[in-house]
Amino acid sequence: MAQADASPAGAGEWLEKALLSMCDDDSTTGLQLDPEVVTSLVSYCQLAPPSDAGEYLSSIFGHERSKDVVAEYLQRRGTSSSNSQIDSYGEPLQAYVKAKTEEVWSTCNKKMNKASKKKNGLLGGEEVTSTTENVHGQSADITTSSLKANRPKSRGKKGAKGVSLAETAEGTILFPRGGPCNCQARRHKLINNCLSCGKIVCEQEGEGPCNFCGTLVLTEGSSYAGLEGGVLAISEAEAAAQAFKDRLVEYNKNSALRTAVIDDQSDYFETEGNSWISDKEKHLLEKKREEVEQAELERRKHVIVTIDLLGRKVVMADNGSSKEAGGGESILLGSTPFKDEGADKVARIKPNPYIAEIPCFVETQSLNHGGSKKQNREKTEKLMKSGRIQHNDPVTEALTSRNSRGAVSDCVDNSWEEQNLKDDCAFAADDGDGLECKLETMPANLRYLDGRKSILKQPALTTKVVNDNYSYTAWNSLKDSSSKGNSPVVFDICEPPVQAEIGSRQRPMNLASPLLQKQVDRVASLEGVPGKMLHPGLVLLKNWLSMDEQINIIKECQQFGKGVGGFYKPTYGDGNAMHLWMMCLGKHWEPTMSSYLDKRVNYDNSTPPPIPLAFVSLVEKALLVAQSVCAKDSSIRRMRSKIEQEILPSMRPDVCIVNFYERSGKLGMHQDKDESSESLARGAPVISFSIGDTAEFYYGNDRKAQNSKHLFLESGDVLIFGGSARMIYHGVESILPGTAPSWLTSKTNLRPGRLNLTFREL
Ligand SMILES: O=C(O)CCC(=O)C(=O)O
Ligand SMILES: [Fe+2]
């Protein structure tokens, strides 16, 4: 047994024949296996370990029926069913000889025919190499020779290809198609999924009915069973849809091509990565680029920017374009550029729109620049062009225009100032051509200011005479050439309030505020009392100034304030500005030196206007009342023996300092001690008038705020401190906005704020 061909290949052949012969006999096996299937089974068995092959065969054909075949087969494989387990591991990989499908078919068919015809002969006296019992117990002896005779011719053919197991595992080998395969298209290529049961059909199984459910499984675009060519007639709509789909699919396929970006950068503009230029060219281009960059850098470094705060203008000029020529780019801040005016005008500075009276010309040096007439004129013209000269009124415009001599005299009011102007201007005597000559005829708007020349637009000098006792008009007609000081900024205390201020003025007072409540209480306590001595020598006359007096004082101060020696913002010696507007009448109080002078040397060298007589008489009256209050005051009855003069001496004012506190105005704790030592020693009182918004006034024996007493000075109040109270420390902590009487503001247009006049004897 098994001597004939015990090689593994021989075992396969034997097995195939044995199985075919088993299948031949339908009645015994009950199996009608296709020869191709048998071939596949054999192939599998040959590839599998002997034990697996044995089990496989037993499970297909039944143990009883196949045990002989299995035993024989295993023996031929060089193992027995008992040790097949061990052998299965020790067995080396077997070479497999692939059978040609067609040949297998034909050979099997022939063999089957032959087998059926010569069945008995097979079992005859030829050399029997193996005996198997079929499933039904019938023995089927298969001789080696008969097997050899039935062996397909191809097997012996030269050139039969040896296939390794590895190749088999990769699925590169296809067994005859149609047989079942469960590789799930992992070993063989995918045909498709069965649309009915979902089985994954591989190439091994091929197109056709699904091996599981019988539904037709086809590849895409299959021509299986003559389906190609469209057996089914499709409607026009379907054809159109199909065409549309194809078009879309095609469109999608080539969209990348259609949207391709042609990048010129690398071809034309890039130097480094440009593949079209040589290294030498690259080097040259790089050098050129650096040069251009360097030049641009240099150009940017030389930008001239002129920031003109007064004119609210920033002028930028590139290197090379001169400022005087106005060649730069100009940015006007908050004002409209003179777009359609001449080049000269474009270069000019727009006047500050926020100041009441706009200076037309401000020059920090004498216009006589120390050179020839021509040089001076050229320099002046440069100033004009660069905007140092403001052109916002016809007078100055005429002055600064070369041929406007006549126009000047036409539009200027020949006031007292004309003559003085001629006297004072260093260049006024120059009757040459150009500016100098014109300035000669320019009367009203030119001032000589402490070494500076200034042309100012003057407020109208027509003062409405409110009361003959008041003296601005008199002062106006009396002023002489010695008092030609002037302020470049004019502050009008009676300017119409801006809308926001009107609103706040009408705002009702917040009586819940503790400060105001205190004020209300205090006013109530003083009701009906004309005056009260708060301290020996310190008297408050409540609401003492009449309405007319307050109105007239305001109007008078307004006129003085706008005129020569009018309101200005003083600065202390340390450079800090005071939080108020100030002007002095009679004498100038100089804040840096803390002394009284004849001229406002710290500002515009102006001579202070005199104290109006009406003011003086009001001061005298108030003092008398205050003295009587002191005498009557019960708290000092014990001092009755002293004459009133000792409590509150008389005084005749030499100076009136007029302060205007805007909303944020205040004045620190101080003593009024710049008056003469005699005056101070005598206790000559300071008399203070309050008009407009209420002030929170504080006073005490020292500077310390915590020791000070507070007092609310309302419009019309007069405070007198003299005698032993002359040197009290005092100050204004705050202004209570919107507290001025409405009748006062409506009659005078007084700005929000407080007007205060302090009269002193020097
Ligand atoms: O404004 C006031 O009430 C005080 C003014 C004052 O103290 C001063 O001018 O010296
Ligand atoms: Fe004071």
C-alpha cells in the first residue's frame, strides 16, 4: 500500500481520483460533486496540514465513508491519522502544480466517462495501490496504473508551473471560477457585493449568481450574459440624465486642471527661486534690489514734520521740498483745508477755532531781523508762508499782501492806538517797500510786547455805558501810550455758553448733596441778617450787592477783561499755572515775585486799568456796613470800649484783583500778605465781592485744611477780613456749578463760573 507514489503530489493525484470515483457512484455517496469542485477540494487538502485535510475530507464525505480514503491519503502524505497532528507541523511547504483549468475540465470529464465505463475493470487484477471504502462501505480500489492512466496529460508536461504556498496565500492563484470562496475579496479581487444578501463576491467566485442567495452579481459595466450594449431601452429623459451625470463626473474629474493657478511670481518676479535666470543675473538683480531698498530707507529717514499746535495742523514735507514752499502733505486737525485757495493760503495755519479773539500774528523776535530791508522782508514773507502769520481778518490780509496799502486804511478804525503803534514799532519808521511800509499804516492791530511784535485783532472799543459811575469808558478815553500792553488771548467772561453749559445751568440743584444742604442751612440761618461777624475782623455781608450792582460789575469787568491788561492765566514762580483767570486794576500783582508793579511784566507788559470809581464807592459802603456789624455784634460787646476802627480799620483800595473761576477753578490756601508792611500792620481789610456761581471758601489760622472753616460765598456776598483777621489763611476749594442766579446769567450772559473782586490797600 502506498508504495506506488508516496510523494505529496502523488497523494493529491491519488486523492482526486479516489474522490472522483466516490462521486461517480451517485447511489453510494449521495454526493454529486462537480469534478472541478473535487479538484478544488484536493488542492485545499494538499495545501492544508495532513490532519486538517483529513478532518476536512471526513466532514465533507462523512467519517465512515471517507475514513479509508483519508487513511490512505494521509499515508501517502507520509503520515497517519494518529500522528497527523504532529506531522502537520513538521511537514515542509509543498510545491503545488497548477492544473490548467481547461485541461482539468476535459481530463476530469474523460476520466469520469472512462471511470463509469470501466468501473469493473478498475477493480480488476491490475496492481492495486490503495483500497478505499466508499461512504456506503463499498470498497473502491484504485490502482496506481489506472490513476496514472487517468492523470491529466498536462501534469506530466514540461513547463508546468510550480506555485509556492505564499503565492497561493496572496490570492494570485485562481482556481477554476465559480467555486465558493470566503476570502471576502481579501485574497482575490473584488467583483462586487451581492445586492441581495451582501456577500462579498471575489474573482474566484466570478460574476454570476451569488453562491449564497443566487442573485446575479456583476462588476460595474459588465458584459456578462450579453448585458453590454444596453438590452434595456432607456427613455430620453434617462439618457439626458445619464449625459448630465457623465458631464458632472467628467467636470469633477478635471476640475483640478481647470482651477490650476499659473504662478508668475516664480517666473518673473522672484529672484532667488527663479529657474530662468543664471546665478550671475540673480546676483545682479539682488544687488539692484538692495540699492533700491537702501535709497527708499534713506528717503524715509528725511521726513520733516511740522506740528503746529496753534494752527491745529501737521505739515509733512519730504526731503527736498521746502517748508516755505508748502510742498509737503498737510493734515489739518479739526479744520477744513483751504482746498480751492492759492498755494500760499494752503500753507497757512488755520486759526485755532476755540479761542475767542484770534491773534493774527505772533512773532517771537523783532520783525527787524537785523539784516537789510530786503532780507527782513524775505524773512517776514517766509514766516507768512510757513504760517507764522495768521490771516483770518481783512486787515492783516491786506497788510500781508504787497500792494494793499490803501486797503488797510479803509478797513481800520483810526483809534488812539494808531499813533502809538507808529511810535512803538521798530519797523514802523521804515518807509520802504513791502511789509514794513504797510505796517506803518496798520494801526489797530499791532502791539509792541516786551520785545515782541504782535498784531492782534482787537475787540471793538465801543463800550456800552451802563452807569456813569463806572469807568471803563473813561479809562478807554484816558489811556495813554504808556499802557499799551496787550494779551494775545482774550477772555470774555460773558460769552454765550455752549449748549452743554446751558443744559447744566438749568439743571436743578441736587439738594441731597451734603455740601449744598449745608449751604442751604447756612443761608437760612443768616436770613434777614444783613451781615455777620464770623470772627473779630471777619465779616460776611450776605447778598449785599444789589442785582444792578452785580450786573454792572460784571459788564465792567467784561470790558476790562477783554481789553488791554485784561484777563490772563497767571503762572507762579514754579511754573504752575493758577486755576483761574486774573486781571488787576490799579496795580499789577506779579505772581512770580509776589509784589505789586505798575506793569504786567510777567505777561504782556500792559498797564493795569484803574479801579473804577463806582467800585471804590461800593467798597467804602461795604466797609462801613461791616464796621457797624462788628460794633453791633453781641459777641464782642465786651470790646465795645474799643473803637470800631480797631476791630475793622478803614481802607482806601489801591488794587483790585479780579479773578474769574471757571467750573474747575480753585485757589489754594494762602495769606494776602504782599501789601505794604504798614497796611498789613494796620490790619487794613481786604474786601471781597462774590458774583456768579457759589464758591466753597475756606479759612483758618494755618494752612491745614483740617483746621479750616468752610463758608459758601454766593452771588452778591461781600466778605471783609481785616484787623486781627487780616492775616487769615484762606482759599477757594471749589465752585458749585449752576448756582449763579438765573436772573444774573440771563441779563449778563455770564459764563458758568464765579467772578471775584478783592480790594486791597497797598
Ligand atoms: O475768590 C476769593 O474768594 C478769594 C480770592 C483771594 O483770596 C485772593 O484773590 O487773594
Ligand atoms: Fe487771598
